[in-house]
Amino acid sequence: MTKFIFVTGGVVSGLGKGITSASLGMLMKARGFRTTNIKIDPYINYDAGTMNPYQHGEVFVLDDGGEVDLDLGNYERFLDTSLSFDHNITTGKVYSAVIEKERKGEYLGATVQVIPHITNEIKERIRRIARDYEVVIVEIGGTAGDIESMPFLEAARQMQLEEGRENVAFVHVTYVPKLRVVGEQKTKPTQHSVKELRSLGIQPDAIVARSEEPLEESARLKISLFTNVPGEAVISAYDVEDTYEVPLLLEKEGLARYLTRRLGLPEREPELRAWREMVEKYRSLEREVEIAIVGKYVKLADSYLSIKEALKHSSVANDVRVRIRWIEAEDVERKGVGLLEGVDGIIVPGGFGARGTEGKMMAIRYARENDIPFLGICFGFQLTVVEFARNVLGLKGAHSTEIDPQTPYPVVDLMPEQRYLDRLGGTMRLGAYPVYIKPNTLARGLYGREIVYERHRHRWEVNPDYVEKFEEAGLVFSGIAGDDGRRMEILELPGHRYFIATQFHPEFKSRPMNPAPVFNGLVKAAKERRYG
């Protein structure tokens, strides 16, 4: 029988349910169980694809082209796995499917209701994923009491009844504040949150108590008493310096060990040696480089979460800690490139729309002319092409037709077959596609392979009509789409310390023990620039 662990949240949002779920999945996998994670997002959007990063953080892209919540990125990194679009269940997906079935007459004229039709659809989607796994961690987004998450919590309650209590456990992540005035940790918010959950028919088996400092024993005992959870299952999840420490903290606290027993799974010691070494190495790094991220969503660092993580992975690989200098692209337009002085590397990430475009190109030019290690990603790749066209080829007014449809030099443009599609997703190149890398190039040296599969999320492409002009001027397109030779995928500038840009998003496939090659190369070049 598959074992299910539902992770719910209480008191406030943003406590780290995603990291808790990813850590729990990783601990179960480290015990040798076939494990996967599912994320339930109660919003009505079908997926995360049209969401503003300021609202919801980064949009994470999967191999199959699914645009999903950033927590799936955490799952992939912690479990070193690739997930599918079906691993993200939203209210929009569920209701769309139920309405479609109703229109086809599959409910035989019945009145379609939340119970049983919506809850059955939710359970069916969870079970469909679960077929191939021994342990499935299901994170239910939102906070206990939210109206949006009610059908999902009800479906989880029904699953415990149908699968048997021995096969379904609940973990509730909650917040234990410490008020400066009284100087003690307060458990009342946790008590109320569990009371809310119990009113829905769910009794948590374990409570992960989030707090700034380790949980006081008196608070642990009080939570245990008032929530009917054994003391050993009240887990202290206090703040740590780095999210990759969380699995080790939860293992020390005994969460996975307790749940293994609770679900009747064979007790095994987890294989965590490599993970522990990685965490210790990151913690002990002394030398440091500073890399600027020049973007348009930098006020919310989660908008670039996978880039932050890819830099962290590359830190460990290169024995140097990366400090990020967050720079708003519009600030570069207003205040100039002086904002970039002293950095050891520059990243211009993806993004949509005109805001900050000129500031990004000022940063690209600064990196190119001052031999500063540079990495452009997606829109950053396209703007690198535009900057080169303007300032090296002398094509005044060159641009992407996304930003300036009337540009005299459309060096970045839609492919002909994309122009007449009106649905936003219809023009997108989404998911993993093959990239052919030319021999004797920086990119081939970084990847060490001729063909790689990388994840894409874009509409506009380098205009094939201009490729020859660029290459005559010294720009090298070292990566070309393996499925369509018209599409440029990687560019680089020979003779520069490190200057590369990719049409795809390499950060989505970066892993703690296996950093994305172009990020690894950037950090290595930044380290050499600073320390020689």
C-alpha cells in the first residue's frame, strides 16, 4: 500500500511548508523508499503561468512544459528528481475537469457538487500519481481556515477513511511566536489552528513548530497536551542559516523516524552523508564573491529563487560563497552603471515586458566592455543580442518586436508560425527541448556533451536573418535548437573572461550536488577574477 503524508499549514502563510515537505520527501527517499511530492495550490488559476512574480514568486517550469508553483522547484532540488505537471494540483485544474465531465454527461444527470464530485476528482488525481510510489507527500497550500482550501482538506480527510488510518498521516506546520514583552514562546496560535483543523475532521499526527529559536520544553509539552499529539511528534523547526540544513534539523528532531513508525514502514537509517558534507562545506566557506542580479522583480527575492539556489550550488562546487547584489533594472536607468561597480559577476535574468529593458542592456554593455563575468538568461539572452546589435553592429534602434513592434532592425522577433496565435500560452516554447552545442566552444567545455536538454519559457527568438551579421562581428552562437535549426540557444563572446547567455533557463535543472554548468562557470570565473 502507498503511504500518504498530508502537510497542512496554520496561523500564518510563508512558514516554510514547502521546505518542510521537500525535506520530509528527501528524508523518506534517503531511507530507500520510492518517494514523490505533490503540491496542491488552492488558487483558481489553472496554473502559475500567468501569475506576476510579485504575487506568487517565481514560475517554475518542468520538463513537460508545466508552469508550476516554486515549491515544486524545492521538491526537485531536495529529491534530485524531475516532476510532471500532474504533480501540481490547482482549484482551476480540478473544477475545469469536473465541468468538462459534466458537459460530456459523465455524471449521468446528477447534481454536481463539491462533495462528492470535486473531492473525488482531487483524490483521483492524487492516487494517479501515487501508483508508482511507496510514500507520497502532499502539501496543501494556504492556511487552515481558508475557504479556498476546504475541498482539499475534505478530500484528505476522506482519503484517511478510505485508505485506512495506518496508510495516511497528517503533519501540521504552525507558528510559535515569542513576544518580547513577556519573553516566552506562545502556543495559543498553534492550539487555535489545530482546533480549526480538528473541526474539519483532521487530527494531526505531528506538529512542526516554526519559531525563531529552538522550542522551549514547556512550550512543547503544552502543545502536546492541548493538541493531542505525542510529545515526540511536536517538532522544533527553528530558523537556520540555510534551507539545506532543514532536512538535517528535522532528522535530528525525529520527524521522519516517527512517521515511519506511525505508517508501519520498515525502520531504516537514512543515507545522508553526502548531504551533510555539502551543508558543512557551504557553512564553512570563507572566501566570497559578489554577483549582481539586474532584474525587474528584485524587491521579492523569491522571484528569482532558482537562480539563488543555482548560485548556492555553484558556491559549494567552487569553494567560495556568493553574495548577491540585488539591483533593480530601472535604478540602473536612473542612476547609471555605477551601481555595478565592484561586482565580480553580473546576471541578467528572464522577464516579460518593457519595464527595465534599457537598464538591463546598460548592465550587459558594462559587463561586455569591462570584461566582467556575465550570464544572460532568456530575456537576458535576447537583450544581449539587442545590445550587441546596437553598440557593436551599429544598428541604431535595433530591438525585440516584443518591446518595439516598429523597430527598423527586428533582431529578436516571433517565428512566422507564432504570429497569429492569440492565447498567451499558444506562442510559448515551454519545457525541455534538445540543444545542440558546437565543438570547440565555451558552452561545449562547460557541458561536456554535444546534446543537452534544457527547460524553456519564452516566445521571441533571435531573428535568423541577422545571425550571419552577428557572427561576422565576433559573436558566436554556440548552441542551436536540436529540433529546429533556426532557433539560437546559446551565445558567447570569445576573448572575454566569461560572457555567455542562454535562451533557456539553466537554473531549473541545477541541483545541490550537480550545479547548472553555466552558473558553475560564472562563479568559477568570478572567483578567478577576484582571487586570481
